[in-house]
Amino acid sequence: MTPSYNSAKKDTTEVTRTKSKTYVTSQQVWRKSGSCPKGTIPVRRIRKRELLKAHSIDEYGRKKPGILNRKVSDKLNQNVDSFVQQQNHSKAIVFAYGFSYMGGKGEIRVAYPFVEKDDEYSTAQVSLINGSYDYYELVESGWAVNPSVYGDRNTRLFVYWTADGSHRTGCFDLTCPGFIQTSNEIALGATISPIPVPGGLPYQITIYIQKDVMTNNWWVQYGEEKTNIGYWPPELFIGLRSNAESVEWGGEVYSTTVGHTPHTQTAMGSGYFGSWGYPVAASILKMRVHDNSAMWKIPEWVDKLSDEYNCYNVEYIADYVDDPLFYYGGPGRNIMCP
């Protein structure tokens, strides 16, 4: 029930960007009371009122179907005849492409974005993707504010997967069969604490997703100590049984008013536009990929994408810095995004 690779191996590409900014690792609130005994796992209680918010039991804990944006599809040599906006989904991401990927990593700054309606959500994650633009396979992990799944607007740790673009398969956390949890210390769907405040220290979570080449399991690890949370078995997938074609970092907002006027007020990231040097901007730093080599690497071929730049933007800086910097986010509805 552990990966065959050395999960404690150090990142040989580690560099120090600046000594003036200190990031503190966020913890889970439930751990104040201890942890679960060995041989058991913590499972968040799903309440009846949360189930009743879904249109059906089968839809509970799932994303609405979405597609890869044409820009991502073209980079993966999956040409789409016409540009198709992701229905009801808005992303602000950077993505690595051009190699066969066995893993992705990022330090995701924790935020507490405003979510306007109970059926909307805002997430920040590391994702690995394979497949066609509409029936893609995906595994991802990060933080989410998702009232329809968690019943409140707290920022929570999540994992998600799908084998068909969320048409019929996949779900958050353990709300359907698929992800196999092994950790008795980390609870999926648990509230992350503390949440950073303006002028205070920035808090972060570190997420690793890596394939075990011996078993083909996709493992999720948490924190710099690389605590094993659990894995997705290869039987769930076709393309991801071998590798991912792309690694994504960034934010996502779901709302039925994405791309419409009036636009949703659901925020992405910290709710501020991403900008280098802006202390409250959301960021994902120390982005790494794992290809066929034996070490984590700074991604070589990277592009950026914002579905709605006036609502949620992207700033990616790779020149004249030791380590790429990625800032993203936005308030949703504003004077430029009515």
C-alpha cells in the first residue's frame, strides 16, 4: 500500500527564489483532535442535506462535463474543427506539453475565494491529462470551495478523477469508487487551516501526483514530507495507464453564468487578478514535472491560457528568474467582465 519509488527523494532542481517571502504549510482542522488508528482512514461524513442539493444521487460529487480548450487540444495534436468554450467552466492555467509525463507537482497558495451560489465552485489544482478534447482522462488534486459537495464555503483539500471528461465517470474524493485512500493522517474534503489574511504570512499546500511505474498506480502525496494519501488504480483508465500528455496548474470556476452577462461573481484564487509582486495574488510555485528521467524537472515547454482574461487572468514569468513564477485569479464579475 505504498509506492515502489523512493517518495522521500529530494528535488534536485530546488532553488531559492527569494529570502524575503516565507510560505507556511497549511494544516487540516480535524487533526487538532488527533488521527485515525493504523489500518483505518478518515472519511468525511456526507450529510443528507448535501445529497439533496444534487439533481440525483449519481450526480453527487461529480463535476459537470467539460472539454479541453482548443489551445490545449492543439498543443496535444488534437485539432478541433472550431473553437469551443468549455461549457460553464472558466480556467486560468499554465500547462506543460510535448513529453510523456509521469508526474506533476506544485506549491499551491491557499485562498478563500467568494463563491456566489451553492451550485458553483472555485478550485486550484495540479492536473495530469490524457485523451481527446471532450472525453479526456484526468487526475488532479488541490483545494476547493464547493458548497454543493461539502455543504459550506470552507477551503478544503480534494482529489478528483474522470475517464471520460466527467460525462459518466469520476468524482471528488471518496464520493464514488475509484480513488483508494491509504493515509490515516490526511482526510479528503477536510477544511484547510489557517487561511491567509491580507498582510499576513502566505500559506500553501504542496501536492505531488506521480505514477508508480511498477504498478501503474497514480499516487497523490501531500506536503514536502510527501505523505502518501492514496492512489488511482490503472484499471480506471486507458491512456493514463501509460502516461499523461499534459500537466496543468491553475484555477477553475464552474457556474452556469460563465461566459454570459451578468457574469458570476464567484472568484478564482484569492479573488484578485494575478500579478507578480502583488502580495495577495494567488500563485502556484515550484512547478515540476516528472517524465522518463529519474528526477523532477522544471517544465520545458509551457504555455498559458485564460478562458476569460477580463474575469480571471494569468501571469507566467520564466525569463530572468531561477524558478518560474505563476500567478492567476480574479474576481469574476467586474467593470471589464460585466
